[in-house]
Amino acid sequence: MRLINTLRKHKVPYLFILPFFILFSIFQLYPIVWTVWVSLTKWNGIKQPVFIGLNNYNLLLNDYMFTDAFFNTVVYWVTGVIFIIILSLGIASLLNYNNLKGKGFFKVVTFLPNVSAAIAIGIIFSMLFDKNIGIINEVISLFGINKIGWLTTVKYSKIPVIILNIWRNTPWFTLIILSGLLNIPEEYYEAARIDGANKIQQFFKITLPNLTDILFFCFIILTVNSWKIFNESYILKGPSTSNMSLFQYMYQSGFTAFKMGYASAIGVVLIIILAIVSVVQFILMRKNSEI
């Protein structure tokens, strides 16, 4: 009754936000509920789904391909978060430096990977890391190192995927961090210089504290992107499951093996992981805002 009275009292504001909830229910909530339902069935996408309870989840626990794909995705996530944020912070700081000559040129070069087609980049990277004709092996051979089968050996096949992931995503996060740097008042740095603080002290005492919210934002977006990584590992295929991502395994289970129920179970696992990360991020941001 109290809820109904509240809705009547504030009906105009609720009417304004009603389209969002309708669209959210159709395009976000319903697909999630449908995916959870399909994950409890055996379905090839054509015939009627057969309810099998939690069997798909039991199969996941004993599936080495799922385990490998999960481990590979964790590697892509951790390396992506660490290297992309550090590189983006460094490049953004450089681009924010007032005395940098040719700043426009460096901005274009920095953001070029973000506007390039993923497929084209993947093909170029597969040529770069080719064992016989790749320029990477030609360079390392100058130092007396034998040619490496980057995409043909289990040991090295994740490296090209990691490098491509970092190379493609760094420009976008550089742009986000650069926008944060531009919003830090110059007066803070002037006061620090008067007090005798050097560049390193200014970075840790002024720059980083003022970028905390943006770095949290980058972390959560990078986490979501890393768990959805697909193009990089799909194009730069390694032997067996050596560099297969979880999202790629879900695609192959659903649209190559036509095991829609099994693929949906993988999707539900991804949803749960991303939900947990989002909750942790929300709690950390809330604590940070209270400090």
C-alpha cells in the first residue's frame, strides 16, 4: 500500500523513467532469464528443449576444455588490467605534458589501434607472429634466439593474444584517463611546486588520488571486456585449447557443436562472475567515497 501511494505521489517522474525499465526488461532482463532456463535444458537450437536440471553444470565441472578456457580468460584478464592501466596512465601523462612537441601527431598514433578493424588487426598479428615469415622471429633471431612457434606451441600461444588485447584496448583507456588528468586543477601542482615537491611526489600525492574513481571505472570496464574477449583468441588460434577464451568456447559450444543448453550454462557462469566483480567494485567505490 505504501509503495502504491508513493507511485501515485511521484507518478510523473516514474513515467519519465518507465521507457528505460521497459527496454531494460526486453533487451537485458528477459535474455538473462531465457539463458538461465536454456542452461537447464538439452537443446540443439531446432528441436524442443528437454529439461535436464543441473546436468550441464555438472558437465562443466568435469570438462577440461572449460577449465582451460577459464584459466586462459583469467590470464587475459589479469594481464590486461595490469598492463593496460599502467600503459594508459603513462601515455596519458605524456600526452598531458605541456611541453611535449608534436602532441597532435602522438595523439593520432596513440588512438589509431582503436579505430582499426579487429579482423584486419588480427590478420596482421597472425603474420607478425608467424614462425617462418613473421617479423617478430626475424627480430629475435638477430639476438641469436631460435625461431619460436608463437601460434603452434602451447607454451607461447597466449602471448600474441595478450599483446593484441593490450595494443587494441590501451588507446581507449588512455583517452579516459587523459580526460581525468585534464580535470585536475593546475593550482594543485603550482602549490606543490612552491612547497618543493618533485614530479614523482606530485604524481603520487596529487595525480593518483584524483584519478582514483576513473581508475576504478577503467578496472571494471576492463574486467568486463577481458571476460568477453573473443576476436583476439578466435583469430590467433593456438593448438587445441591453449589460448581459447571462455567466450570463444561458449560460441563454439552453441554455434559449432549446436549444444545451446551447454553454451547457455557457460553464459550463466560468465554472468555470475561479472556480477560478483560488479558488486565488489560497487563496495570498493562506496568505501572510497566515504573516506
